[in-house]
Amino acid sequence: MNTLQTFRKIAILEGISYLLFAITMPMKYAWEMLLPNKIVGMAHGVLFIAYVLFLYFVAVQRKWNFTKIFILFVASLLPFATFVADKKILANETQEA
């Protein structure tokens, strides 16, 4: 598996972990169940760091311009955006390879 494929998988997992907060945050504040939010928070933190590192590795390897790197970084900060970025940007990169 190459770094682009790994990056795409991390991007999807990072997006899923972000969306899981929609489930665990009400559990934390409405029912005082702290553990699910801690687990999702830790997983999301690790996946976010992996996302940023792999973004750097793939960007250097493929010589991406600043705009593409910036868009992909911002996508990691917005719910659902990693899924859109995967479909619109990363899928095209895979086809070109």
C-alpha cells in the first residue's frame, strides 16, 4: 500500500472519529458518561496527528501546491469535509498515479 492510499484511509477514519463526537458529546453532558468521549477523543487526536503527518508526506512526495495542501488541512477541521476531499481531490490523485 502506498502513502496516498494510507492517507486516504486515515482521512476517512479521521472523519468518522470526528462525527462520533456527535454521539459521545450528548452522552458526556446529558448522561454524564465520560468514558466514550475519552475514547473517541483519544482516537480522534491520534488520527488527526496521523492525518497531518501523512498529508505532509504525500504532499512532499507528489509535489502538491500550497492550495491543495491548505484545502486538505482545512478539511480535517470541518465535519464531513474529509469525505468530500477524498471524493473530489484524493480519488483523482489515485487515478492519476
